[in-house]
Amino acid sequence: MIEAVARECKRQGMKLGLYYSLWDRKVNADVDNVESDRKYNTYMLKQLDELMDITEKYTKIIVEFWFDGSWVKPGYRWPVEGIYRTIKSREPQCQIGINWTIGEDADPHNPNAPEKSYKIIPEERKEGDPIRYFPSDFRLGDPLLPASLIREFDFKKNRMELVALHATGFGRPSQAAWTEIFADGQPLRIARWPNDSTVMIGKIQESGMAKEGKEAPFPVFGYQEERPSSWKSVENMWISGYFAHGYADDMICVESIDTIHKMIHTGQHTVYGFMTRCALASMVCLEPAGGGDRASLTPAGNYVENCRIHDYNRIEKSYRPGIWMDGVGNRISKCDIYDAPSMAILFHGNNHVIELCDITNVCSEVDDQGAVYYGRDPSEQGNVIRYCYFHELSPRHRVTATYHDDGACGAEVYGNIYHKAGSLPVLIGGGHNNHYQHNIFIDSPVAIHIDARMQGWGKFMIEKGAIIDQRLQTVNYKNPPYSTAYPLLAAYWDNDTSYPKGNVIEGNLFYKIGNVVRGQSEWLELYNNWATGSDPGFVDAADPLKGFKDDALIYQRINGFPRLPFEKIGCDLSK
């Protein structure tokens, strides 16, 4: 039908405008399911490209795209920027409007959202309600649009220096970001393909990894799509993605494109080189909250408290946490951390406290990382993670809420809520003496993963003189203050350290959990826990922060289960 209309517009010499209903009742019937947004939004953007593919056969310019039907879910759940850029990248003169006259516009997690969030359904529409269209090229009466729009800015005239694109990613030192343009507080995205997705790396001609001490050539790899063959110039062309491992992002320049053999020649190395079938996309991190002396275990008492941290890692994604804590005796408390491709908190050191934080939708892109992450140093003990709310973490990757990586030891983790908290809410990677008590696990296929990696691929870490030995020797672990503060640490090498031991799981609730533990039972001590598919006594099972009823069954089934401070969790800046 669209093709017939476009053909007739060409015959009649008319400009073509299209009406598009945002809500596809067949493809996106369950609009309350937030987890389905990404899949549907990707489908919608591809459909817009398809519409333009059809119409461009007959008319060069689509004069208008008018979007309707947004009221079925809040405005922030629609891919507004993706819609705008998808169309404008192909039809720069096309006028775009999205009808938000009805529906809810404001993102509850966005402190810059309009002060008043209107929520109007069609049948309740009445005289005097606001008229809102956004983004909009032509509805300039919109009360939520600025009075004037900047169309052009001369950087030279205003004596502003432009910082060019540069390589970023895993294993590279952090540096100043390149110049960006912001509109209404939001960064404008650099022109890229694919618009809102990734493509897979094809056949590898050169991985870029050095062999036998020789300098490696730059990576060369194949592509399968037709689009790159149409690019006439590679000047200022960069590629970004996860070229080898899901935890290591990179962005490097392109040297040339061989359109005959469909090969891309890069102009820089990466840490791990390139691997076939990894994700390729075309197209900030805080300084450590540190202090204290590790040799003497003298605490610093520094803290990050009552902060809202979100939408970071836009440029450097992997191992660039929202908060990075180091040293001895520091604290992260009552922080909301959300909407980021990588970690919420990365820490090193001793005797830190992470408490009362609300952490959601982090590690949304990376693989094999945790919302709270540390590891590869058994001397980093005495750390406490308590009364935090981990929820709605991606199940699509190897995402963990609390990650004790590569032999991490001696953490106390208690009173936390893990609600749909990734594919593996807890991961203990070969470590010892980690204690989980009075935590609540809700709706996950697996609650706790434990492995003996030091028996396998991680054996190199515990060899004499290797990294674990080096780090223990650095702090003189067999003598005070370490031997006094952490008595078990002095005996680290006395038994077979390749097997995890001393990890205790006690007094925890497992509600709607497929498997409580993935790993061998002898690596854990489990007692006084309760696994159930029935309501343990929540005030509201859909909102576990509301806590338990006074007579909740959990207080009978788990001996000594405390009244947890649910009401104190999270940042209270807006309260």
C-alpha cells in the first residue's frame, strides 16, 4: 500500500507524508513488559528504514513523519532519539513530530525531566490540557520546546578548540573526551551505522595479536553487509565494539576498505585483537574515591553519599564504573546508580562499606562483569556489602550483581535484595571465606554461582611468584596488622588453595529461584536458608522494597531473620 501511495505521489507531483502508529498492537501487545522494549524498538527502527527504502524509489524526500499512539507507555520508553536520527540521517529535510499530547512524558529516573509529568489518557482529555509535540521541527507552539533553536554554531569565530576523535577502550589510559554537542541537556550522537544495533565481525584475515615477540600487523577483518561497500571515503571513519571479548570495548580508526573482497583494514591495535563473530558497532568515569594506608590498614573515612549517578560510560565503556573506590576504610552509601553499559561500583582495598544503594540497569552491554565488582587479590578483605537493592539487571549477558572475581576473599554480604539481578546474581570465582547472610533472592534461574577456576584456566594465578603471591607479599600478610585483622589469611597457602573453601550461605531467602547454587556443594556451607515458590509474606511481591508484613512467614521459616531497613535504601535527594 505504501509503495502504491508513493508511486501516485510521484505521478501527481505531490510531496509524501507518512502517519506512523508507535504502538503495534500485534508485535508489542504486552506494553507493560519493560523488558520487551529493546526488541520492539529495534523492530520499529528497522521498519522505518524499510519504509524509506520503499518510498525512495519514487520520491526523494518524505516531507513529514507523524508519530501517534504514544500514550500506552511513558514517553521515555520510546526510542525518540533513535527515531529522529534514523529518519534525519536519510531524509534531512523531513519534518518529524511525535504526539505526546496524551500519555506520560517524564522519566521518573531523570532529574531533568519537566517538573510536572502529565498523564492523560484519550477518554480523559479535556479543554485546558497542554498540547505537547516533541521532538518537533514545525510545532513551535509546544510549551516544552525552547523559544529559539540553534541551527548553526561557528567554533572558530567563538575561539573554541575542537578535540578530535581518538582511540578509546579496554587497556587504554583515560583521557579527555572529544568535543560533543548537547541539545536540551542530551548529547547528540555521532553519525553511525547501524543506527541502533551492532553487526557481527566476519572472517579474520589479521587478528592483530603479536606472535613470538614479533610486532603484529593491524587487524584486518571481513564484513557481510552491503552498506560498507557504498562508503566512498574512510576519512575520519572509526569503528567501535567488543572485538574479542564481551568485557573489553574498543574504538579504533579505519585505514581502508577493500570493497572487492569486503575487508576492513584498521589503523590501530587493540589489547586482544579481533575474533570472528564478535560484536561490531560503528558508531565517564569518576576518579577513585580512595584514601587510607593499606600497609597499616589505616582507614581514610572518605565517602560517596546520597548521589544519583546514571548515563555514564557513553564513550569508554568497559571497566569504567560509576564509582571507583580504593584504599582502606571508605564508604559508598545511599546512591542510585543506573543506566550504564558497565559496572556501577568497582573497588579495591580493605574494610570498605557499600550500603543502602539502589542499583539497576547497569552492565547493559558488557559481558562477564558485575554491578559491584572486585577481585584477583585475596588480601583485599573486610569489605561489607549490605542493604542494597540490585534489580532489573540484564539476563542476556553474563551479568552479576555482586562479583567476587578470581580468588576474591573475605567479604561480608548481608541484607541485600537481588530482584531479577542478572543471569548470575552472585558469582564467587574460586575465592574463600565469603559470607552471605539474610539476603533476598527473587526471580532468577540461578542465585549463586561458584567455581574452582584456580584448578583450570586460572591456575597460573596461584603459581609461586605469580600475581596472587605478589599481592599477598606486598602487604606482608603473615604479620600484623593483616594476620590480626584477618586470621584466616595468614594460612592462605596451608591447604590446597585451588579449591574454594570457607564460603558460607546462611539465613537467605530464595523466592522463585530455579537453582539456588550452580557449582559443587562441597565448595559452600549452606544452612538455615529457605527456597520457596510461594509468597513469603511481602507487603507487595511486585515491589520488594515495601518489605514484609509483620506476621510474614519468612520470620518463622528462617531462624533469626531480621527486620531489614528497606525504607532507607536509595538516594533521597527528591524526597
